Amino acid sequence: MTQDLYITKKSLELEWQQEHLKEGKYNINMSYIDKKIQEIVKEIIAKEFEADTLQTKIHDSRPEVSIAT
């Protein structure tokens, strides 16, 4: 899932570059693309944090077995 977000982000960055090359300056469409990129970055951070948290919970919930018993 996060891989799809990274692909979308890269696509938006390329779109931004094409727009800049076409216009030669910052324009309103580029501003819109910037906002979409920021939203995608926030989603990526949230998804990766969620995955890390889940991994930590799984690691912490491993049963502890004592050899003495």
C-alpha cells in the first residue's frame, strides 16, 4: 500500500516538473500539485507509523518462556 503512495508521489513530482518547464515559473496549478504531494507525504508517514507500531506490538507480545519451569 505504501509503495502505491510512493509511486503517486513520484508521479505528482514529475507532473510538477513538467508544469514548471512548460510555464517557466511557479503557477497556480503547481500550487495545487504541491498540496497534493503534501497530502500524500502525510499519508505515507501515517501508514509507515501504523506499520511500525503494529510490528512493535507483535514483537512485544511474544510469549516469554522460562526454562526453569
